[in-house]
Amino acid sequence: MSSYPKQVEFLKLVQRRIPAHLNPVDTLGELLQIGSDSTYRRLRGETALSFEEAQKISQTFGVSMDSASIDNLHRVDFDAGTPILSAQDYAGYAHRLVDRMLRFPLDSQEVHMYYLAQDFPLFYIYRFPEMARLKSYYWGRSILGLPEFSQMPYSAFQIPEERLKMGLEVVRAYAAMPSSEVWTNSSYLSTLKQLQYCWETGIIQDVNDALAILREMEELLDLMLVQSEAGQKCNPLTGQPTGGAFQWYITDLSVGNNAVYVDTPGSRHSFLSFNTFNFIETTHPGFNAQTDLWLKQLLKKSTLVTAGSQAIRDTYVHKLRRQIHSIRDVIVHQEDTLL
């Protein structure tokens, strides 16, 4: 019988956070710098974790040290990452995004990501430099209020080279992962309203900058058509649909916010958006079971884009293109928009 049952429960919660393709004993042993035998004794509750060891595990895997003492059926712990209070923290957000994507075995057909897109999936902005520039600047200035952005005009802002490289890693990882995306009628509205705000407040003053963003939004729709017809994602380097398996769903329902659900052998992960662009995450079994049920119900009420549903697809894409054209008229002709 274990001498430290609460420790055993704590480490079970931790193991749910370790990617399925990694060995938990090796991962924990490397983190704590101890051998396999010592790791096994801690997992079985034969040897007590030191406070420093427990704290290091808690901080690394985002599991509260008191989690095993709480009714885990009703309480859900989320990892929200480091608070973004500075430009350095903002750069850390990009590192966190890359880390989460690379946790999963990307080329495994047993892994599947479901992206419920109130806004179009975040990963796509890294394929389009002008959209990435808009989002990075808007989030830093208008959402986070970072002083580094308030003092820098949009015309002078460029995404740091390191961030661009991390963005490419995210794009490559997502392109390889089998996925299903559910888009809504409002999947473009947030980005279009952000662009309209930046234009009307004078944050963006060069009409060519604004129109370049709208052109990339048109190009993203072209990409979605190619991927949905091929049933595979496009390789970001070749542009050819040779990536992970892909399904595109369209729904008239509102999904409320952006949600990502990743189903892997032996573990499931839920990610929810908050504060416009950031995300919280959990591997809580009860929460993931509810997410799985919600997802299945949503897919039943959505239309999978196939050869037999081209009319629905074309109507949907035309609707999004009209939203783009509406904002283009605001910028070019100073017209009002109903968006």
C-alpha cells in the first residue's frame, strides 16, 4: 500500500498532461534529474516528493499541488500560461503556442484536432504575413495595452524574425495534423472589425496596408476551397495539398468562442480562447467528456463540405467574400457597413 496516496493521485493527474508519445517515467526523471528507480518509487508513493520537486512538476505541467485533495469531478484546473504584462511576456505567448503544437505526434493518424472557429483558426494567420502583422499589432496595442505598441506607429511595426520562425513552426505542425474545422457565419467578422477599427481611428493610414490584409483574407478562402476538395491540408512550403487529413464543416449555429479539442491515444486536451487571442487548456477527464459530447452534437448540426454540398459551400464562401468587400468599400469609398 502506498505511503503517500495523495502524491500518487497528484502524479496521475500530471501524467495526463504528458504527451502520449513520451514516456512518463523518462519525462519526470529528466525533469527531476533522478533515475528510473527513484521516479518509479515516487509514482508508487513509496518515496515522498520534496517540496521543490512537487513545485517544479506543478509549474512545468500546470497541475496545482492541491489538485489531488479536491473533488476532481467538479473542479477543473486550467493552465492559462504566464500573464502577459510586457513585450517579453508577449513573446513568451508565441513560445507557448509552439510548445503546445509540438507536444502532439503530428503525423499520427490516431491524433485528431477539432477546431470550432468562432473566428477563423488562429494557425492560419502565420501563413499570411499581413494578417499576422495586423493581429500582432492589434493585440499588443488595443487588447494588452503594451506601452511598446502605443509608442510605435503601425507603419513602423514588423514582427521580429524569431516570432516569424516560430509562426512557421506552428503552420508546419498544424498542416501535418489531421483536423476538422467548424466555421460559422461570423468567422471573418472579428478580423474585419479589427481592421475597420484600425482604419477609422488612424492606426493604419496606408490604404495599401489595409487592402493587402483583405487580399490575404480572400486568399485564405481560396486555400480552404483547395483543402476541402482534396481532403488534405496544404503544405505551407509547396502549397500542395499533401498534409494531414482535413474536413471542413459549416454551421449556422454560433459556437460562442473558439475551442480546440485534441483527441490522442490515451489522452484528450481542451483549449478555450480568452482575452481575445489567448487560450486556457485542460486535460480534465470530466471536462473533456462534456466537450466531446458538445462537439458531436455540433457536428451533427453542421454541413461537411463535400462534392455533394458544393452549393452550400459556394453560398457560404460568397457570404464571407461579401463581408470582405463591405470593409473594402469602407476603406476605399468611405461607405458605411452593416457588419
